[in-house]
Amino acid sequence: MIEQFTDVGHVVIDDERMRLVGTAPSVNGVYAFVFDGQVQYIGAADRKIGGLHQRLCSCLRRARHISYSNRKDGLPGTTSALRNAIRCHLEANETVNVWVVTIDKMPDRDVAGFKRRAILALCPPLNKAHITPIVNF
């Protein structure tokens, strides 16, 4: 599973902003944030939001400072938690890479299915979905 991903760059902080050094394609696919060689989060992107490039930019923007939740329960949302984790790793001088798999590299061209299988196989700690197995009826 992990061998299907391609490293497209790494994240840096410039002037208190996080950005990707590298190029992510503007097509549908699955992405992973990798901290010091360990997959920490897996997400998916489709053309409705501009594909992988736009989704990754969205994950990294508005991240000048630690993100807080505006959820009713006060807990950080997934994107806020991801931004905070990336920022903490970068501030500790650790490497944060971005890996992608584009839809044309998926055997069944099913982005959601590939993401689900990747989460179950790799158990990234920032994904909640790996905690509860998905049951198909």
C-alpha cells in the first residue's frame, strides 16, 4: 500500500506561514502527511475542491498560530488538529513530507475506497477512522 504513494515535497514555515515546498497535482487523489518517515494522517481530495493541490494548500493555510476549534464541544476539528501537529513537528525541527497517490494510479479509480484501505492498512494516529473497523454489508 505505502509503495503506491509518491513524495511530492515537504512542509516549511516561512514568515509564520506553513507551505509545501514541491508540487502537488490538481487532480483527484489521496494524500498523506508523513512526520519523520511515519504516516500520521491520510486524506482525500477531489476536483470539486481543486484536487490535491488545492486541498493541501487548504490544510496548510491560516496556520500562523496554533488553531483552536469553533466546534460546540470545544475539541479541535480534524484540520485544526492536523495543522497543530504539523506546526509542532516543524518547530521541533522535524521533517514533514507530503505523499500522494493520484486517481490514475489507483486500480479501481475509487478515491474514497483507496483512502479507507490506506487508513486501515497504515493506522495513522491523526485519523479517527482507523479506530473503528468499517463493516461492509
